[in-house]
Amino acid sequence: MQRHSEKTLHLTKKLGELIRNERMRKNLSCTKFAYQFDIDKGNLNRIENGLIDCKFTTLWKISEAIGLKLSELIKILENNLGDNFKLDDDI
């Protein structure tokens, strides 16, 4: 099992919160959202709860489903994390 740093866990939690908030703004349940946009419900649930890293293609599909370009979703995530957030402090 792969171990994640605290920063990686924080990133996945923030991403999950963002996706959940955007889905809820569309007034869709997790089940309906997953079915409507052909996303595995279990994976969507784990992503929203910050339990797993999201595959790039799944993230792209989710961003389209919530009506954002992937770059827009990432920009919102970056803003939520703050200017000083880095996964590696040595960079």
C-alpha cells in the first residue's frame, strides 16, 4: 500500500471537497451524477471523500460533467490551497 504525505492527503481532500461542492451546485446526488456522466459511483465517492488519488482521465471527465474546463478546476483548486502550497518543500 502506498503511503501518502500529509500534503498529498490535504490535496486529495481539497480536490474532493471542490468536486462535491460543484456537483451539489448542480443539485445532483452522487448516484445520479455518476450514472449521468458514466463515472464509477464508488470511485466518485472515494474521490469526493479524499480517499484516493483521481486518475487524470477521470478528473477530466468530472470537470466536463460539472461544466468546467480542467484548467479552470485546477485553478480553483490552486486558489483553495493557497499560494504557498507545494507538495515538495525542497522545490
